[in-house]
Amino acid sequence: MKKIVFLTGAGMSVESGFKTFRGSDGLWEDYPVEQVATHEALENDPALVINFYNRLRKKLFASQPNEGHKLISALEKDYDVTVITQNVDDLHERGGSSHVIHLHGELKKMCSSADAYNPDYIETLTEDNWEVIPGTKAKDGSMLRPFIVFFGEAVPMIEEAAREVSQADLFVIVGTSLNVYPAAGLVRYVPIGAPIYLIDPNEVTQGKKCDVTVIRKGATEGLQELFASIKP
């Protein structure tokens, strides 16, 4: 069974009505990165940070997977599919994808501020219990923080993502500017000869990779075009 690896970015969730972080109407237009997405911000103003992610989480629960998410999951009938996403939403999972690697964390989860990746201290929030009161403690007694990779922090899942990309028969990039590292560097791990497609309605810098087929369309329309050409 051939292996398809997807790298998805903010543009993947736009059609679900989930506001992206970057772009002219991005979340960073409302809040500077330094105020809501750094460890220093959490220490300086935990209420602002916690409530920012509370509001974002509420919007996520009101969002639904779009046709693009469902198209990707449907490929699992004929291919070995891995989704590597820069997004913190769970729309891929809700759309039916079974193997999703989250590079930048997961919005529905909270963790220990002292030991973020210890599974004993990770808590998953639900639609009925999405709001976290600032100052709430994790099970280890430290402050509960969003399970989000803040700016300046390491991306712990990048090595696993690179291993998946290195085994790809087809690599598809959807809805990302390829300006966010280390995720953008994953292109270097694509095996020689494996086709690379990039789906995005905006002009995207391809870097040093010249053998990239660009589909200048939104996620769903671009995926439909691609999948029509690769049907087994």
C-alpha cells in the first residue's frame, strides 16, 4: 500500500470557519505573539493567556470538519495516510483521519507547566467542560497551561514527522506558507523521486525545492483536483 503524507497548515481549517493565526484577519492581529504564545507571557499574565485559549477553544467546539478534512480521511481506504499538521485544532480527527501528528500541540488539551509532555498530567477538555479557570493546578501541583508549543520552545514531534515524510510515496502540502520552521524543513526529508504537491490559493515560496507541483486553489477544491488525478 502506497504511503501519502500530508503537511497541513492554517489554510486547511479556514473553510471550517476556524480563524487562522496568520493572515490579514489572523488571531495575531488581535494579540501580539508575545502576549499569548510564550512562556514569559504565561508567567507574566496567566489570566490573559488562559482566557485567550479558552475563547479559541470555544470557537473550535463550534466548528466542524470541512470537505477537505473528509477527503483526506477517505484516502485511508486505498492508502497508508499520515497527516502532519501545524494546526492545534482536532478537525482532522473529527473528519475521520486516524493517524495525525500535531507539531504545535492540541488546543483541547491542558498540561503541567513544569512537565508539559508527561502524559500523567495531560488533561483533555470536552465540549461541556472547555473553560479553564486561570490559576488551576495540574496534577503535579504546577499551573495548568495549554498543551501548545509556545514560541521559543522545541517541537517535540518533529522527529517523528520527519520519519513519516522519509517514507512517503507522495507528499502533499495544504494551506501553509512554508514559512514556519521547523515544519517547513520537512520537505527536505521527502524521498528522491516522490512527487510533491502544494495546495494553496496564495502565492507560496517553495524554497530550494524546484520539483513541486503547485495547485493554486483552496484546500477542498485543490484536494479534489489532486485526488481525481491519483485515484488507484
